[in-house]
Amino acid sequence: MASRVRELVATRRGKAKIGTPEDVPWLFPGGHPGRPLTDSQIGIRLHKIGIRPKQDRSTALFALATELPAAILARMLGVHIKVAVQWQQASAGDWAAYAADVSRRTSPQHPIHEAGATT
């Protein structure tokens, strides 16, 4: 990925060529000097090549919600805990069910040995 980004910066042309890479801090410079492309401009360009950013973002968030407890997800992404819980419920990542399942297991994978007990 890093090599592709360096290639993009080195081969900019048209409006993206305003200034030199040393002068322009933006990966995607906009048509106005010193300004990056807007979110909507990037979205339009991505749609033209078949990438759907909103759909891909939702997919990534739902994948995270199935793998992380809501409290961690909320803190990691900076969202309200209620939002993280909603994502988790929508993605079927029910950590209460997971905890209950773990507590019902009869033979733990890594048994805990009491101090002084012989095995």
C-alpha cells in the first residue's frame, strides 16, 4: 500500500499537480491550492471505480461489533456506548450469550490449578 501511495504522489497530474509533493501535505489535493479533496469528491471518485465507501464502512463496523464487547468498541471508535450496543445487536455479536456459553462449559480448555494441588 505504501508503495502505491508513493507512486500516486509521484505521478500526480492535472489539478492534483498543484505544487510539488514537498509543498502539498495532502494525499488527495483538491482543485483549490492548499486544500484537499472533500469527502464527497472522494466518494464520487470511489463510486466511479466500483468502491462503495459507506457499504464497506458498515461491513467493517459490523465485523468489529461481532468480535469486540460494546464497551471496548465504543471507546476504541469514540462512539456512545448505546450506538456500539446497537451495532452489536444488529450484527448478532451478543457478548452476554458468549459469556453464558463460556460459563456452561464443563471442561475448560486451560484448567486452573489451585496452589499446592498435584496434577
